[in-house]
Amino acid sequence: MIPLYLLGLVGLFFVPRAFAVLAVLLLAYQTAVAMIFVGVTRYRVPWDFLLCALAAATVLEVARRVRESGFVGGAREVPSER
């Protein structure tokens, strides 16, 4: 779960601001309600898809940057001279 939390945190910088605010508010609300009334986090779990969406934004951004940098198979592409 820790990698998911870390990727989700980084993903906050890659998604539109409105989605980031909505995700943070929903996760904070659900976690607070679970802490106050029940004391268990199992009621937060249905909202973990937001973390997955944020983490996916991070993975896609990293993949895009790697693709644009020219790395292929761990080696930098050398432009062919014609």
C-alpha cells in the first residue's frame, strides 16, 4: 500500500487541480468519518480507487517523459546519420 500512497501523492501534481481537490476532500472526509464513528478504515477502502487514479496519472507521466527523452530498452537512442 505504501507505493500506492506515494504514487498517489505524486499524482496530485499531474492531474487537473479540480480533480486533485476533489480527491483530497473525499479521502479526508471518508477517513475522518471512519475515525470518528467507527474507528476502522474498512469504510475508507471503497474510496481507494481515487488513490489508484492518482497513481496511474504518475505512472503515465513517467512513461511519457521516458518516451520523450529517447530511452528505449535502457539505452539512449542514437539518431541515424544519413
